[in-house]
Amino acid sequence: MKILITGALGHIGSSLIRELPYMLKNIDNVTLLDNLSSQRYPSLFNLPNHKYTFIQDDIRNTDMDKILVDIDYVIHLAAITDAAGSFSNAEEVERNNYECTKVIANACLKHNVKLITLSSTSVYGTQDEVVSEDCSLDDLNPQSPYAKTKLLEEELVIEMCNRGLNAVICRFGTIFGDSIGMRFHTAVNKFCWQAIHRIPLTVWSSAYEQKRPYLDLKDATNSFKHLIEKDLFDGEIYNVLTDNFTVKNVIDEIEKNIPDLKIEYVDNKIMNQLSYDVSNNKFINTGFQFKGSLQKSIKETIELFTYR
């Protein structure tokens, strides 16, 4: 088995490339494609004793026909992922994320390679009830350019599945948990960073009890193993999330590790005012077990900073 991972040095990828050779025993080679725009060079440090091939390039410029020779699976992680930051560079987010997915999907269709591509539960936007993959496009309410672009990517991949592409779309919850290539711009990790450095956690006044879908990094990496082993390249969309947590749930867990936590309540709307509760039953029904722990992952993230 030969696997290509795009965006291989990022938060998810840097963990996945270390775990995959142990999770799937019959892997001959893992090809890592990353343009290093985020300069996460340490993601390549001390990799397991396994055969890796690293390619530094932009998906939109590289020769995918050459790369996909003998590749069996592509795990497409490459993207600009900062939803909050996407408001200031909406055109670049759409141009980069959509075009990269288009190039990858076309190449996989041409070479009969199976594709795992990521979307986001942020496509649901604010919702009053528990939402699932059965939501129609009219019911979706993406709140950021990043989320709107993810919907466009989904439509593209589904259309190509109708033409013969073997693919699956995973709507990931917001990632939490540590990896060598992790970033601290998403909610749980950002709150951990702020708490460690005694920066007040900024929370919208009425958002304390609002829910959001989150995904433990360990569940994320295990989901790729599950998809490949179960051969779930059925053109379907799956919500992949450990659980839905409130801002209070997250803050309570951080406070167990940093008791003198400071919280600043504000009245102006900020990104953590969005509330939606997402079902993961469809993915569970394929046989997957979510085992991630908010408590354990927060504790491990905080413990990385020994000087705190």
C-alpha cells in the first residue's frame, strides 16, 4: 500500500504521518506533500523508521500525474484552515483551498486513486437543533469564507464521484490535542495557550453555554485508518467529531490545570458566539468508536509548557 498525504506537516498531518505506519501494517511508502508555507519543518524531525518521500511543492504547480504513479490512497489535508482569519483573505482561501481540491480530485479520478478529503462541521453554521449530514444545502448556514469554500469543495467532489471518483468527505469538528506541527488558532488550543500565559480568555457574554463540535486529534488519525480498512469510499459525507462541548465545558477542564484562570466577558460578537450541535451517529454506525478525551488532551497540551 502506498499513500500520499497532502498538507502532511500541519496539525493533523504531523501526527498522522507518525501513526499511520503503525496503524496500517501493509504500507510500503508514505509520500508527504507540503509547500512549507507555514514553515513547520520540525514536523519532519525524528520520523519513525519507515520509508517516507517528502516533496516540497504547491499542489497547484506540481506534476500530480508523476506523483500518483502507484499511489493507492490520497489523504487530502492541505488547506488554509484559519476560519476566523479567512474574513481578511477570503479570495485567497477560496482560490487556494478550492483549486487544490480540484487538482487532487481530478488526478485521483484520472489514476483511479481513492481519495479522503476533509470538509468541516463549520458548514452548518448556527443551528437551533441537532444537525446531521441529511441537512439540505438550504439548511446550511456557513458563517466564514473558509466554511463557504468547504461547501464548494464538497459539491465538486460529489459531482466527480458521480463520474467515477472513489472518494469520501469527512466534515471534521474543530481539532484539539497536541502534535509536533500543532497551531493555536482553534478554540480549545487557543484557550490553553492563553491560560498558560495568563492572558484572559475572551468569551462572548451569552456564549458560555453554547455548543460546538470538537474532534480529538487521536480520533482524527484513527478515522483515516477506519476509512481505509472499511473501504468507505462511497461518495458519502460523514460528520467526524468526538463530541459537542460548550465553552463552559472547555474552560472547566482548563481550570482544573490552571486554577487562577482569567476570563473576560465581552458584549461584542466574536467567533465563539456560534452555537450548533452536530450528530456523529452516521460515522459511528460504520463501526467507528470515538475514544478521545477533552480532559486528557487539555491536560497533555498544558503539560507541554513546563515553564508555566
